[in-house]
Amino acid sequence: MQIKTFRSLSMPSLDQRVNEFIKNPSIEIVDIQFKMPIFDCGAMILYKEKEA
């Protein structure tokens, strides 16, 4: 398994970046975690590569 992290200063920007990543047909999403500290927001995606 692998992780991918994203940070952004705005929710729409974070949403766009996460949505682009999870569109990848060669990965299987295991979990997505979200955190919103005071000045920014972030997401961590736990995924694994699909076997061909």
C-alpha cells in the first residue's frame, strides 16, 4: 500500500486535486482521511496499485 497527501489553502482546490488523483483507473482507494487545521486543509489517501 502507498499514501498520497495533499495540502491546500482552500477546500475547492483540495477537492479538485483529490478528485483528479482518485480518477486514476490503475489504483484502488483503501481510505481517505481529511484534516482541517486552522490555516489550511489536507487529505491523505491510502491506496494500492491494481494488478494488471
